[in-house]
Amino acid sequence: MPLRHVVPGLLREPSRALVEFGERSGGEVVKLNLGAFRPYLVTHPEHLQRVLRERSANYVRAGDGLQWRPLKRLFGDGILSDGEYWSNSRNILQPLFTARRIDGLVDRLAEAIEDAVDELEEPARAGRPVDMGTEQARIVCSAIMKVFFADKISVPDAMRIMEAQDAIASSVMPRIAVPWAPLAVPMPGDRTFRNAVQLIDDLLMPIVRRSRETAETDGDDIIATLWRGRTEDGGRLDETQVRNDTVAMVATTTETTISVLTWLWPHIEGDPRIAEQLYAEIDRVVGDAPVRREHLKELRYTRQVLDELLRLYPIGWLFPRRAVEEDVVGGVRIEAGATIVVSPLITHRMSVFWDRPNEFDPDRFAPELARSRHRYAHFPFGGGPHQCLGMHLFYLEATLIVATVLSRFRFRLQKPSVPGIKVAAALRPRERVELTLRPLRSVAA
């Protein structure tokens, strides 16, 4: 029989409470008692493989689901939904995000990131602290808008969209916490949500409409590709779906890198052994040269650091699913229509699957250890057909940013502590991370 947990502290400290549910389950499928809402919690890698991959057609993103219902008011039907809309969008967009194509964009990304990092030189020489969350947003937007959106979206406008996304991520939490409340019933955060969505539409819709007129002669940026794409029945996406997918792709190509990397700097400073190994690898591989394609395959420890960041801070921390038909998972009967809660945040921090799960230790991703681990013990980008298209992009982009910054600067934290987790639609650091940078060489040199 499934266990039933009452959930004290869920609203007060949701990340700690969620991990505690996982620990108490011991990896078994359990039923959470959240009052009127009683979803099944699935944490074991073998059970996750069944839900996300082997029986993925039976476990769908429900339009009225735990997390998707409030966010659907922003993203609509498209690449982040399910069924025909998702299938059409994915078939059109997937060729833009294959490993081969992303690898072909490495040098353009590297140059754009290098130019954006140049702007850190002035505050570094002045000894002025910088907010790394803001600076990472600027660096990421500079690179992504140039390479994937052909500069159709300006960096200042992209930064305004990032701020709106941040407001949305927090404003939907009351509805995620009370998933049975009708959308017609006013909730805290609703006005903030509406204002932020309106700002995003005001910025993006004119760009989407102009792009329709030039899509046939434009290159392969995301918006032009959406307009040119064909659906499964040979038709074209309408304006609403192009808008939905544009909003989704702006979010998914920027969000993960900006948020996850903010936790990197305090973890580096907090462990001199990790810092020394990371600095030594970047100094040896990159040296005084600009970071380029040929360096990436040699930055193996840097990749381990990123994997460990994603283990502790998976940006896609919650993947709710709805069972279409009855099934059995881990010996527990899942009735048709039941909600399944899948959470990398929980599985990644469970002691039954990870030794010292709350410690930051990139060595756990050394090749020999990683090969022996179940595929779904570490799944920060989901799995199966709905695995995030931007996974390969994240690793390239994050590696380029970390290697570029640390090949040119050393840093000290203004506040030497690791920020707590703010649970929103995507995980956010609870506090800002401010650094004072020290240049290793001049830009002119």
C-alpha cells in the first residue's frame, strides 16, 4: 500500500519539505496527502524510467496539472505542452538543437560571450562589486539573441523579458501550492503575473509579426524557423502558436544558464580544493587565448562541476504528469487520471541514491562513477520524448561562460555563503551573489 504523508512546512520551506518526503519514502512510490490533492510521488530511477520513457505516452503533461495549469497562461499550447501542439513544435524546432548543429555554433557563441565578458573589465579594475545574476543574464542574452534570434530581440528588451520571467516564476507559486483552486478565483500574485505576461507580449508580438513577412528569406533563427515550419498535416503554425513557442524558447535558452550558474561562485570559493582544480584545468587548457571549440572537449572537470550544480539545483525541478490509463509502478497501482509528481530536486538529494547528497562534490561525476549510475538518478533536463531541447546548449554555453570568466578573472564574494533555494516555477537563489573581480590580464594584452 502506498504511504500517505501530511505535509508540514511545505509552504514555509518547500525545498526542504520536498526532499524530506523523498527521504521518508525510501525510493518507494508513495501517495502524498495534501488535503484535497493527493498525487503519487515517484523518486526511484527505475520507476522514473518507466514514467518518463518506457510508458511516456501514458503519462502526459495535463493542461490542468499541478505546475502546468498556471504557467499555461504564459506559454500556451506549443513546445511546452503535449499532444499535437507539442509534436508539431518539437518536429520544427528539434533540428535547431541537435548536438551537431549546436557544435557548429560554438565559435559564434564563444565570440559573443567573450564580447559580453569584456564589459566586466571596467568594474573589475575599479574594484566595484557586480551582481553575478544580473551579469550572467546580460552575457547569456547577448549570446542567445545574436546566435539564435538573429538580433531580432535586442539585449535590453531581452533583459526586460528576463525580469518579467522572474516575476512570473514567483507569482505562480500560490497557484502551484494550491493546485485545486480555480483560475477564476483571485490569488496573490495574479496581478503581477498578468502585468508580466503583458510586458512580454508587448515586446515580442511586434517582432513575431514582422518576422512572418520575411521568414522565407531569413536565416535559421528560431522565429523564422517557426514561421517556415510544417505541421504533421502539412500546414503552418498560426500566429498564436508561433508566439507561444517564441516565448517558450526565449525562456528555455536563457533561464537554466542564468539561474544555475549563480550558485557556482559561492561553491567554488567555499572549497579551495575544487577551486584549485577548476582554475588549473582552465589555465592549462585555455591559458591566455580566447575560449574556442577545440578547448571544450578538454574541460572535463568543468563539465563535472556543471553536472554537480545541476544535481543540487535542477532548473526543471518538478515534472508533474497525469496517468491516461491505469498502470502499476513499483508495485503500486496508479489509477487513470492520477497525478504523478516527478522531481529531480528530490531524487538528486536522496541519500538512498547519492552519498553525502547535500555536499557539493564534482568528483561524483568522474567518468568511472557516472557510468555506474542509473540514467535516471541524475535527470535535470527530464527524460524520454519531453527531455529539454536545450540540454546540449546549456553545457556548451555554461562551459564557455565559466571558462571565459575564469581565464580572465579571479574573484571574491561580498558575502561568503551559499544562497538558499527559492522555489518558484524554476529554482532561484534566495539571495543575490555579488563578486569583486580581479583581472588576470588586460583586454588589450
